[in-house]
Amino acid sequence: DALPIYDHLTSLPNRAHLYDRLRRELEAHRASGDVFALHFLDLDRFKYINDGLGHPFGNRLLQEVGLRLQGAIRNGDMVARLGGDEFAIIQVTAGSPADAAQFANRINQLLLDPFIIDGRKVVTSASIGVTLYPKDGQSVEELLQNADLAMYRVKAGGRSGFAFFTGEMLSQAHEAIRLQSALPHALKAGEFVLHYQPQIDLRSGMVVGAEALIRWQTQHDGLVLPAGFLPAAVETGLIQDIDQWVLHEACRQAKTWLDTLNDPVRVSVNLSPLRSSTSSIFDMVIRELDKTGLPPTLLGIELTEEVLLQRTHSAVGDLEDLHARGVQISVDDFGTGYSSLARLTSLHVDELKIERSFVAGLKDPNNVAIIRAVVSLGRALNIAVLAEGIETAYQIEQVRLAGCDLVQGYYTGYPMEARQFEAFLRAGTAVDLTKPGDPAFRQQQHHKQLAHRRPVEAGALAAMPQW
């Protein structure tokens, strides 16, 4: 029997049909020398819509997306569903990169319009990778692989947009594979380190906590930031082991500061919500608290707001139990996902962390309005609001006027090694949030204050990395 060539859900051509059509287009365009484009689309955060609103709703959304895409193409073009939330479009009418860019942008705008399904409005977007024949591939596999790489570049850059494939993406993919293969050794060899970034009270300027940020101190590539290896850790399943190490090291260091400093500091860690059935977040956290002797009130757990949408997720129950023990619960990157306000009101949350893109775009009145809305929500629910990514005096003033309680960013303190952060704490100096200046100036002021009070500790801070 012949294999099916149409997708059963959307009635669009399926992957097999797409491959066959691409082969025919390659043969035709080799003879003519003309250009055509391949667009690889992946819906943004579809998993959370599907999990939160149900698979039947998700299927209806995929059908509606398929209809919109089908209505956007010209005669001779083809839309296919590859599976899941992935679609592809062959644009035979693309005579140039400009034509392909115009089309990709039109698709983006088309999908940003809200969908109304069963009376419920939902908004999605797409990350689109674009390859051009013959420049970006001479075979079906090469064109698809390179379009996929370009799509992931859009995902990494914040989703919702399009990108053309470049040779640099292929080099970076090879580098990612090399790092991925080195990850298991890195954990065993103790190559991971934690840096601590201060969290500052906007009213007093005092340090009230620190976020523990993982770094990979490689032998050949220097210091690698999380974006360079955590996606590979998720892919390989090593993320749970890394979570375990981060939690243990943060608890151990916080307990050391509790024993040696006059004022203890709360340390927050980011944990992946992806846990195996035999290793819950609650069990892991309680085990490390017991092992290190750290009081629960000096530990914070940060999870993204997307976890809130997954009502059946075991992490939600774990967070409730941890909160009851005194662990602070923070919602990271708040304002970027599809969280349910009903879930937020029923879950005991201590802190909302406003995503840094809203802070970076504070000159846009819409972003100011979003921050004020989050602050109002926090006030109503008795939840503290922290603004991340603070880098300028202007941003400090704007989030203060908006009513934020806490700030974190290069302007008030770079991520520091444990010994540097301890020197920062021992100085006992409140951060002056009124002086103008850039992050480098701010750090120089810290150094001068420390040099005046504790010369030895200032020497430790002098080596603070500036990134």
C-alpha cells in the first residue's frame, strides 16, 4: 500500500509529501538556476498551551494555524505539517532573499493575530528559519537541517521572528555538539562554579539576597555562561544532575555565610521543572537542606511562570510543601509566558521577577504599563516584585516610580565568585541608588568604598569579572 501523503489532523501535506516535493523542486531549479525558499516554522510555547488548555484545544489550534498558513501562500507554493507544532512552507515564488524575508515577516504577523477557539482567545507566534536554494543547501536534507538551525537561532533570541541560515550557525552547532560531549566529564571533574549576583532593596539599598548563577570553567574555552551549555544539558538529561550540584553548592555556601557573617543572606537557585518520577523537587531540596544544615528561610527556589500553567505538574505541589517549610518561592521571567492568574492566586508565591526585556525596553510606554500592572498584581496578592536586568540609572528610577520592591542587575552588582561576594557583604555598605553612572562606574564606587574600609577585601573585589 502507498504511504499516506497528507497529515490526518490538518489535511496538509505531511513530511513524506514535503520531501518528495522538495526533490522535484531541486531538480527543476537545478535546470533553471532560479531561487526558491524553504521556511521552517515552530510555534512558540505551544507545549504550554497544549498542556494547560488540553490536547483537543491544542489540536484545534494546529488546525487553525494550518488554515491561516494555507491562505497565505501563492499558487505553486506548499504548506506542510511535519509533526507536532512544526510546519514548513516551500516558497517557489521567492526570487530573492528580500522576497523570502517579506514572506516570513508576513507569516509572523499573520500568526500574531489572536485565535478564537471555542469562545476562548489565545495568542501564539512562530519562530521561522529560512534557507534559500542553491546558496544554503544542495539536497533536501541539507536545506531542512539548515532551516532548522536558523529556526533555533530565533528561539534562542527570544522567539517570534525569522532568521536566514548562515554558515556561522553550522559552526556553532558543531561547537555545541563538542560541548555537549564534554558535559558529563565537566560535572565529574568539578569544572562548574557558582557566581552570586546581589538582590537589592530599592528603599534601603541593602543586599537582601543573591541569585546563584552557574558557570562552566572549561580548560580550553575559558568561562562558559549558562546559555552555552544548559540547552545541551537538557537534551542529554544531565540537567537533573546539574540541578542537584547547584542546589547543594548554593546551600553549602549559604550555610557557610550563616556561620561566619553577622547578617545571613538568602540564596536563590533556578531549578528545572523537569524531574523524574523518582526525584521530586521537594525531596531534592529537603535532602540538601538536611545535609547542609541550612535553615529553609535562607533558600529561594526560582521557576518560570510556565510551570504555573501545568496544573497537574508535580512541581506545583512540591512548591506548596516547600513554601510551608519556609523556602521562598519566586516566579522567574514573569510576564513572558501564558500563566493563569487563577493559578497564581492559589499558589503561595513570595516574589515575582519581571523579565529583563521589559526593563531593557522601559522607554516604550507599553513596557512601563506592563511593569506597573505586575506591581499592582503583586500589591494585591502581597507578593514582592523584583526587576531584573537593571543596567542604568534611568532604569533604576523608572522601576522605583513603578513601585518595584527589589532590583537585580549589573548596575547594582555583577555576578561574583563566592569570595568576592563575601567581601561585598562584609563591607556592609548599602548601594547608593541615587548616583548617576554606568555599571563600570557603579563597580568602581563599590571598590572605593571597600578600599576605604577593608583594604584586603577590596583587593578580592578588584578582580571582579566585567561581563
